[in-house]
Amino acid sequence: MGRAFVYVIVGGGVAAGYAALEFTRKGVSDGELCIISEEPVAPYERPALSKGFLLPEDPTRLPSFHTCVGSNDEILTPKWYKEHGIELLLGTRVRSVDVRRNTLVSSTGETISYNFLIIATGARALKLEEFGVEGSDAENVCYLRDLSDANKLATVIQSNSNGNAVVIGGGYIGMECAASLVINKINVTMVLPGAHCMARLLTPKIATLYEDYYSSKGVKFVKGTVMTSFEFDSDKKVTAVNLKDGTQLPADLVVVGIGILPNTSLFEGQLIIEKGGIKVNSKMQSSDSSVYAIGDVATFPVKLYGEMRRLEHVDSARKSARHAVSAIMEPEKTGDFDYLPCFYSRFFAFSWQFYGDHVGEVVHFGEYEEGKVFGAYWVKEGHLVGTFLEGGSIEEYETISKATEMKPVVTDMEELAREGLRFAQTV
Ligand code: FDA
């Protein structure tokens, strides 16, 4: 005989934290909600791990970045969960789920039953081994997905001041970590498979500006190649990284950011999986009516584009969490999840936000210089569908978000470039 809850959330990351707050706002009663998390700490704002957490001075530490501080909301400490009658099972992995029987088994062997299950298992970092490279478990090779990864990276950084780091991957994890390494006085070489950083989102013009700045800070870029193997010393520490093009890069530490894989394995064969995630409808409800999925692990309909998408961004985790809770607790009052994709990143003194879809034709606007406001619009079939803005104010980000959501007609691309931000302000 195990315990029974009305609501169980499996996973204790960003989405779980925002769901918990929403449950209390909708009036969950004491003892009705249980959150089960493999991590030893209460839900926190994961983006902090590659930013404030890695600073050499006054680094951000828990409890200051527990959810939901990222939305300027309450900081939910373990005490908060207790005071709200929420059972927080930390350091506990869910081993199996039986969706038909509404039960799960935890790593402690306990069977827990639920009326509603919310899947918030997020994703895990892809390992080099999955691409045929061995040895990434070495003590000076770091991934960055959770707090234990961040603690390891912070320790390795501290013991390698003035050393050489190789960053594998040019996505936002690679870019943010490279900036943090530079700030920690470490020499950085970035290895990117493509022609420029963040190639999936940034245009060559935007990427070039950021890369030039990184170069001015001493960062070296090796592009269009991948790593093939490590060199080790007798302690099994990595000493160098070998690239496919024959180059060997000396390394005191290595940071790997090569993508993520959603944690769906508990549900394979039980729920419909699409685009790598748990397929849900516009209420975040899966193919089983008592199971919902939120955050990085959910593939949901993006109404604005008439497409199923799985997004790996914190804003989507927060908002999908609130929506699922609302759909469960107030089904009559909850409409379809109508989400405008949003993504942001920060490195050095740069800070940008992107809204919508990066498809179609691009126009750039603003002053392409460090410290200035600049951006880009994406236009598809005569409508604005995506906007990128660097260095904007809160109001300007709100403006571009609203304008992008409205998909206004664009007739003249040159005029759009000339108008720049004014276009969004006058939509
Ligand atoms: P999340 O990964 O936060 O949580 C999943 C939780 O489930 C984890 O605690 C995990 O341990 C747990 N879990 C998994 N399987 C389990 C099991 N079987 N049993 C129990 N628990 C289990 N986004 C953005 O828009 N801008 C940014 O700047 C950044 N920056 C950033 C930096 C870093 C370092 C990372 C890793 C990520 C970002 N992100 C980001 C992405 C953002 O953090 C991400 O989209 C959200 O954390 C997703 O929230 P979820 O709750 O879905 O997963």
C-alpha cells in the first residue's frame, strides 16, 4: 500500500515550480499535491546555472534562484512547499509509471497513485559518447544541465584559473559558458560545427557581431568541424581535444554543450510521442486524459503557426505549466494554450530576446555595435513572424512581442529595415 495524491508532478524543474505556484493560486488543498524530483533541491530557475552561478565574485546561489523568481514572483523555498501542504519528494527518481493504473513507483520502492499526473521531466544533456567519442566522464569535462553539473563546472573553473578551456558546441549553452569562462580569466577556444554560433537562430550578421566581441576578449573560434577524441594523462584527466580536421587543442577543462534529449522514456509505449516529446493537446493533456505534460518534454500545438512544436525554453516551461494547472483545476474557464514562442540569452553585457518564428526573409535594423540597440525581423508570406532584439528595454521587448503575435502585414522590406523598432511600435 502506498500513498495517494490527487495531483502528482514527476520532475522538479522550472515547469514543476511554476505549476506548484499556480496550484496554490487555484486553491489546492493540503496533502493533495506531490512533486517528485530526482534533484536534491526544490525547483529552481535553471537558466541561472550558466549565468550568475558561474561568476567569480558573488556568484548566485540557492535559495536566491528558486522558482518563481524569474517571473518576479515568490521564491518557493522548501519551507514554502511545507507551508502550502505540498509534498516535495527530493532526491527521488520515478522508476516506472503505469499510466493505465494511475500509479508510479519511486526509487525508494514506494508506489504512489494519482488522479492527475503532470509530466515535467524536462530533458538531459546529450553525451559525447552518443556521437562515438569516449571519455567524457573525466573529472575536467563538464556538461551543464543541473545543479550538480554546475557545481562541478564551478569547481573545475576555480582550479584552472589562467588555464585553457575548450568549449564544444556553439549553441547558447556554449556561448554563455564561454563568456563565463572568460570572466573567470580562462583562455577559451570554441569548436562549432557550423559557419557561426547559434546557427539555428541567429543570422550571420548578428552572429558575426557577437563573435567579433568574443574574439576581442581573446576567444578563438574553430568552425566547421567537430571533435573526434580526447587525450588523457595518467590520472585520466583530459589534456587535449582532437578535432576531425587534425587540429589538437590543449585543454585544462572542456565544456560540452551539444544539445539535449527530452526525458520521455518512462512513457514510451504508453503515451503518444511526437517530435521527440510527449504529444499533448491545447490543454497540455496527453493521449491519456489523466496525464498532462509541460515544459521541455511536451510537444504542443502552437496555434499561431498551426504546428506541433517542442520548445526548449524557460518561458514556454513557465507558461505551459500554468496552463496545464488551469486546465486541470478550472477546465470550463480554460481555453486553448495560445503561445508565442519566446527565447532569451545573456552573455557579457549583451542581452537579447527573440519572439515568434525564424523563417522566411530577414531584415536587420538598428545600430550593429556593442552597447547599441539592434535587431532583425523575419517576414514570411508578407507577414511579420519573428523578431530579435538586442539591448532593448522591458517596454521595447513587450512591444516586439505584441507586434510579432499580431503577424502584421509587411509590404516593403526596405522600409521595414528603415523603420526598425518604430514598425513594431506603430502596429
Ligand atoms: P527541467 O530540466 O527544468 O526540469 C526537469 C526536472 O525533472 C529535473 O529536476 C530532473 O532532474 C527531473 N526528472 C527527470 N526525470 C525524472 C524522473 N524520472 N524522476 C524524478 N525527476 C526527474 N532557456 C531560455 O529561454 N533562456 C535561457 O537563457 C536559458 N538558459 C539555460 C541555461 C542552462 C544551463 C540550461 C540547462 C537551460 C537553460 N534554458 C534557457 C532552458 C530552460 O532552463 C529549460 O527550458 C527549462 O528548465 C525547462 O523546464 P522543465 O521543467 O521542462 O525541465
